Amino acid sequence: MPAVSDIKTGLSAEQYALIAAFRYELRRFLAFSEAAAAAVGLPPQQHQALLAIAGKPGVSTIGSLAEQLLIAPHTAAELVARMVESALVTKTMGAQDRRRAELALTPKAEALLHRLTADHLKELEILEPALAKALGRITDADR
Amino acid sequence: MPAVSDIKTGLSAEQYALIAAFRYELRRFLAFSEAAAAAVGLPPQQHQALLAIAGKPGVSTIGSLAEQLLIAPHTAAELVARMVESALVTKTMGAQDRRRAELALTPKAEALLHRLTADHLKELEILEPALAKALGRITDADR
DNA sequence: CCTTTTCATATCGTATTACGATATATATAT
DNA sequence: ATATATATATCGTAATACGATATGAAAAGG
């Protein structure tokens, strides 16, 4: 039986600490990522949008982008508008379905994303162990 | 040798897809967490603050909270002010060092956090495999 | 076919929240 | 005792996602 715990639910100060630790590791990664994006002049969500477009097999649209980013379609439309404005993304209205806006990265965006991704891979080498461990401890614990 | 890749850097569409997939899993967890907090009337950052205070061994202060949440101290001060306002946190100025504000959860906050944490543990049981796998694939890949 | 409904995207006003710049009070050091 | 550092606070600002709503295009129903 655990030292300091709520018998009824199994929740204890330790459980809070485990989840808090996981969230802290998450924050460290996200903070790194935001800083890296900012360093090349990108708002964090624009970085994510570029990644989503580049990582998607096939053609991205406003709708598929919204789905991947878990935002509302009209929010994705605004995001894309800002990125078209800053020459990161091109928007071509679909040939068969003229409602759909097909998205593609400009060379400028590809260069930025390439660099960012290399940096992320390097940083993830460092952060991964702590992140994986923190996550594992949570799900191992309540068993 | 990988199918479609940039020889010089090892970066490929697959790498983008791997990182994008990881970020997507991350988003799913964060979206769940935000929704769960919202369902009990808490802004997401206030939930994190409660968790940080509850999970910290020893006494929390504005400064320690800022550190855990990776925000500036003055931002933490504002956050705490909002939480004191809504009777989630009590702030007691330190006895020896009267600059420090010692933080504690109110019973109301403890009840909310308890419930949220139980929900998070349950959801993490579900999300953990995909999250761990997505993370593992990134660091396994570039080796 | 032509009208209704649904789908994909767009626009506008609003609210939240973190930040920079700055301020104040207390503690520590010279 | 004064200077410097530390802990927290305040105010104005900016970024961005959302709700409500709108528009145009495609699909479905009769």
C-alpha cells in the first residue's frame, strides 16, 4: 500500500508529481520548438502548419490542415492567409472541386522547415529520454 | 538508402511525417487536457498551475511556479492573481522573507484537480501507446 | 434540371493571455 | 548606510483562436 495516498481513488501527491513532471518535459520540448521557430521568424503555429503540409502524403487543403492541427477550418483559413501573405505557402483553388484550396510550400518555407526539422531532431535526441521516462512512469505507476 | 530523401542531410518526407505524427499525438493529448479543464471551468494554464503546486514537494511560490510552467515571474503573478480571485489558491506572504508569496490550493481547487487528474490518468492509458510509439519512431529513425 | 442542402473556405468582432517595460518592497552585500 | 539583487506587481500591447456569420461551389431530391 502506497505511503501517502487517497485509498478510494489511488490518487496521491506522487501521482500529481508524476503528471506534473511529464507536463514539464512536454513544456521544455514545446518551449524549444517555439524558440527555434521564432529564431527563424516563424510563429509557432505557422511552423506546425508547414510541418503538417510537408508531412502529409498527398495534397493538403485548408480542411486537412485544420484536422491535423486540431483547429477549426475557419481558423486554418486565417492561418493560411497569413502564410500566403508572408510567402510561405501557395494556395491554388482545386481543378475539379473549385471550393478546395490546395496548399504547397514555397522554396523559402521548405528551407526554413528543413533547418527547423534538423534542429528538432537534434534536440529530440537530448529530450527524448526524459520525456519517454516521464511518460512511462505515469502509466507504469497505476498498475 | 532511403527511398525519397535529401542525401546531404538525411531529411526526407518521411522524417517530416514522423515528426508531424508526434506533434499530432501531442496535440490530441493537449486538446483532451484543455477540454477536461474547460469542462470543470478552468482555463488550461490554471489547471497546470494547480498541478504544479500540488505536485511540488515543499512550498510553492510565484517564482517556483513560474519556473515549473516556463513563464516569466510577472506572468505567474498575474496567473496567481486570477486564481486567488476565483478562490482556487491562497497566497500568504512569507514569514522570514516577506517578499515571497507562498501558495496553497483551496479545498475547491483540490477537488477539481483530483477529478481532472483521475480523468487524465484514464485518458493517458489510452493515448500513451500512440504517443510513445510516435516518439520512439523519431529517435529510432535517425540511427 | 432546378431548388435545397451540404460542404469548403472566408470575414469580422471579441476575448484570453503572455509579454515588455517598468515599478515597488524587501533582503543582502559592500 | 548605501548599493545591488531578488520577488512580486501593474499596465499597455500584441498575437491568435474562437463564435457567429457569410459566400460560393458541389451534391442531392423531386
